[in-house]
Amino acid sequence: MKVGYIGLGAMGRAMAANLLRAGHEVAVWARRPEAMQPLLALGARATGSPAECAADVDVICTIVTTGDDVRQVVLGPRGVIEGARAGSVVIDHSTIPPSVARDIASALAGCGVHMLDAPVSGGERGAIDATLSIMAGGDADVFARMKPLLSAVGRTLVHVGPIGAGQVTKACNQLILCAFIEAAAEAARLASASGVDFAKVREAMLHGSAASRALDLFGGKMALRDFTAGVQSRLHHKDMGIVMGEAVGMGLAMPLSAAVWQQLNALIGQGGGMQDTSALLTVLERQSRPT
Amino acid sequence: MKVGYIGLGAMGRAMAANLLRAGHEVAVWARRPEAMQPLLALGARATGSPAECAADVDVICTIVTTGDDVRQVVLGPRGVIEGARAGSVVIDHSTIPPSVARDIASALAGCGVHMLDAPVSGGERGAIDATLSIMAGGDADVFARMKPLLSAVGRTLVHVGPIGAGQVTKACNQLILCAFIEAAAEAARLASASGVDFAKVREAMLHGSAASRALDLFGGKMALRDFTAGVQSRLHHKDMGIVMGEAVGMGLAMPLSAAVWQQLNALIGQGGGMQDTSALLTVLERQSRPT
């Protein structure tokens, strides 16, 4: 297929490269033009705006940071909507509020352009290895048509429901993941305050009912006190903001999510936004000094 | 080995049966004499008190509910301490506060009796299949001597540290597990309030960064709205009470654990103590009516 790719950060760069390797024709655009270079070397075509990137392609993929970023590149001046032809499909891989995904889809529909909200899970490693989980919302037929393309960047492709359902799923995923990291941090704090080696506690737990990939990964970083990202905590903080926005909007009690969000606020506040989210352990240590 | 087994609930019954199948000689005692019957059919010897159960054996295993229960059967009238010979070993598989484990061990040490605190994870299924995770605290030599016995009831045996370390590890395990269940409940609530089928959300998440056995198990029960235990929430409530007791005792900030504990309080309060912990979803639904 002919694909326009917008957003070439760590995730987008790796995903666009996998599309090229799978034999797709890829046009690229990024806010920072130098971000396009590695893709051009793989055979991508540079463009001067999202509108130009979206012209003469079947599919436009976007992966940027916030809901406002997606709005800007899709609906803003020289945005995708100005170039995309009727019948083409926008696939947004960003993690943004479900309501923003629905708004953008509805504006695109006015021009005959389809949209899938298709956030991903699996991080930079998953993007490089094309093993991402992709949780998609939108029209089932459009999803079916896009499956061959999506399978070049991810391993698990699930169509969850109508537009926005992908973002709801990602919000669910992130609240569980962030809660898990905070829970691991509280466990690490309890263990060390009790004079027990958390590395051994983690080892024992990896075979029990609390076992998970996240315990392995983030618990491992806590045991080593290695807080280099990984996933920068500011991104999880943004994701929990989406979760709490939904909770506030719908009047949902989410006491655990609220507690996690406050701890992430504290981590950002103490200057840890660029650290891995496992640094939530250091927030607890400040709240009650290590013994 | 010659083993005395005290406490024949769902867990103890299955574990004692596995000891018998592995060729150990087992004497049993339970508060309710009828609980001994299935074990006697497998060749166990009935006794009339914990003291009698502890006499003439090498190892005494206990698995009862609370710290007070362990104190009672070990240190109370006609308790283990009155029957156990010097050099024998008490292995307590119950989940109790670390401080209580340390107290009991210290009383036993006065009579030359060793103790391991060796709580287990894996539930009734793991007890039946002898696939439990056992997280043990106590003297390393005693643990090494007990390994052949423990391997008849569990698959993963980890010596975490000195006496009490097993209970600290179990507390860590339970806080992570309970936080995970509450997080899954908040995700389920968010999904259904957003009009998205949580069964599909769960399916998508099972391949992503939030994946875990607990999501599979407890998330599955939430998707089906099947709140039959499984693990009765009153037991997790008891475990979170241990976690918060440690937090209070040491002055540790544990905001996530505190939130989970309150939700479990609410579940008990609404009469759900015998339901599975996945019924935490119904607490959230009462806190904000289903749309």
C-alpha cells in the first residue's frame, strides 16, 4: 500500500521502518525535518507538511504525543484533512483521550476519510521487533482492510469496538500498568523497611499470583535502583491524566487510579519526569525516609 | 520424614495429602475433628491436640487463618510447644504479620525448636497440584534441610531471609495482587461506562504491557460477572490489614495499598466477604451507578 507516516519519534521511526521493510511505499513527515533522515535512507519519500504527506496515499498513520498534537497534524493548517483523498484511512497510533479520537474521526468523516484509533502497547522494543499489541476502534470493515498493514508493525491486533474503543482500551491498559508499578514500589519500600532484600522478594513473587511482565521489568529496575527510562514517567503521567479525565467526565469513582496519579504528580514535582516510572519508589522514600 | 499437620482447610488438606503421597508419615490435627477424615483415609494418624500432633515427629506444619490462630495452636494450652521435641522444626504456612512470626519463633527457640515462616501463593489449585510458591524466612540451614519436604507441596521454593522474611514477602505479594484486582476493576468500570465490552478490552490487554495471570483470572471473572470465590475477599481483606499494620508500625506511606484496603472494607461492608475479590467491581458500581 501507499502510506503516509506522520510522527517519527522512537515509536514512529521503528514502525515506519517496518512498513518499508514489508514492501509498502512510505511518505514521511515530522515536525523536526532531521527526524526523517533515517527513513529516507530506507527508501521513504520526504514531504513538507501533513497535507502533502497525506496526498496520493491509501493510508495515513499518525503517532504523536498528545490529543492536541493529533488535532494539529490532522485538522490544523496544512493538516492531513487538507490533503487526504476520500476513501483513504487515517490510523492514529497515539495515546489520546477517547473523546478527542471521536471528534477527529467525525471531522474526517465529513470529508469521506475513515479513521481507526489504534494505540499500541509494547514500547520501543516492541516497535523495533514488530511485536506491538494494537488495540483498535473504528469500523470493522476498515479494520479488516487495514489488518495486513497493521500486521507489519504489530503481533496482536484486536478490534475492540467503535471509534474511541482503542483509546478506552489503552487507558485501561495504562491504569493497570501504572497501578502495578506503584504497587511494586510500595512492596519494595515495605521490604527494605523490614530489612528484607527486595531482589529476593521479587524473585519469589515472579513465580506466584502477583507475577507479571511488569513486575519482572519495573521491579527489576527498583531492585537495582536503576531509574533510567525505559518509559519516561512524564508519559505515564500524561496517560493517567487521560484516565482521570474520563473518570471526571463520566463521574466514575476510581480511587486507585487517583492515588497513582497523585504519586506520579509527586514524581514530576520532584523533577523525575524524565526518569523511568520505577522511580515512584523514590517518592515513597521521600514520604517516609528510608530507615 | 515424620510430620505433624495442623490446620486442614482447603489448603492444608491438599498439602497434607501431597505429603502422604510423597511417602511421609503424617499425623493430623484440626479444630473440627471431621476435617481429619479425608486424610485418615489416605493413611494419616489422628491426634487429639496440637501438642499430641507435635510429639514424636521431626516437623510440624501449621496452616491456619490469623496470627492469633497460629499463636493459639503453637503457644496456647495443649499447643505445639508442649509436645514438640528439641531439634524439631515448625513450618508455618499461614499468612500472618511478620512480627507475630518473629514472636512465635522466639518462644519456640527457647525450647530448642526451630521455625520457618513459609507462607504460600497459588491457591487451592496450586495446593492440589503441588505447584505452590513457597516464600520462606528463617535459618538457611533449616531451610535447606526442609527443602525435600517442601518440594512435595510446592514447585518454587525461595529462602528470602531471616525469620519473618517469608511473611514480608507474602505481604508484598498480596498488596500487589490486591492492587492489581482493584486496578482491573477500575478498568472494567471505565470500559463499560464508555460503552466498550470489557471482555474484548481484557483480550487485547492480555498481550500487552499490563498482562498478568491475575488479569486473566480476575479480569475474566469480572467480564463474566461471576463473583463466586475463588479467593474469598475476606481473606484478601485480612491480608491487606497485615500490610497496613506494617505500614502503620513503621510509618510508611502506602497510598495505593490504603486505597485498596478501603475498597475491600467497602466490599466487606456491603456483605461481599464471601464473594471473590473480583467483586470489587461492584463496589465501584455502587460508588457511581452503572450508566
